[in-house]
Amino acid sequence: MLRAAIFAVSIVAAVPLAAEPNIMSAPDAFEAVRNDEMILIDIRSPGEWAETGVAEGALALTMHSPEFAGKITSLLNANQGVPVGLICATGGRTEYVVSILAENGFPDVIDVSEGMIGNTRGAGWIERGLPLITSEEAQAAYRLVSLRR
């Protein structure tokens, strides 16, 4: 089971790992999702989803939920062999969650590190003009994926 710390954290510095994390740019993530080559999960809060929208093709699964660890573990186990990427606002939370997942046996999760609004690694999904969907659409997509398992 994932460490309980993942539930209560909003923004935390990443735990250093020996191996470099898998990092992908927003445009590359968009292409991978569009070509059904990756599952993208937006781990931000529902308020953030509502404020900015969600990356088109992403599933909305907030890391701020007490059920997050169980839900993401189930999703990863049900989709073994399928690349899974995480996106947040600026990459801080995804870097942290990717490190926790690696510590718990999921070393191949991809960090879309520039996030939705950008940082020094890139301009971000929104600034790059990549397509958005509503938070309701992204939450419905997560529910559909969960039901198919």
C-alpha cells in the first residue's frame, strides 16, 4: 500500500531516487494520449480542474482524496504494460507522486513535469495551446476506465 503521506500532501519536495524518473513534455504527452499510447492522469484538486480545465484525454483523479492510493494502485495494476503519465500544475506534485509510486513497485510512471501551467522545464499544457476538457468530462472518463476493469 502506498504511504499514507501521499494523502495529505498538497505540495512537497520530491524524495530523491537513485534512478532518473521518466519525464515527458506536454506536447509529447498529448500525442501519446491522442494515439492511445498512454493513460494520462491529472492529480490536481477539483478546484484546479474547474479553474483551468483538464488536459484533453486525461483522467481526473485527485491526489487530495483519501482514496487516492487505492485508486491509483488499482488503475496501475489493471493497466500493466500501458504507459501511465501524471500531470499537475507545475510538476512538483507529479514528481513527488512518481517517486512514491516507484518506491512502491511502479517504477515506470511518467512525469509530465512541466504540468498544466509550466515551469523551467517547459511552458505547460495551457500556454502551449494544447486542448482542454471540463473537469466533469475528465472525472467521467476516470469512472468509465474504473468500470471497465
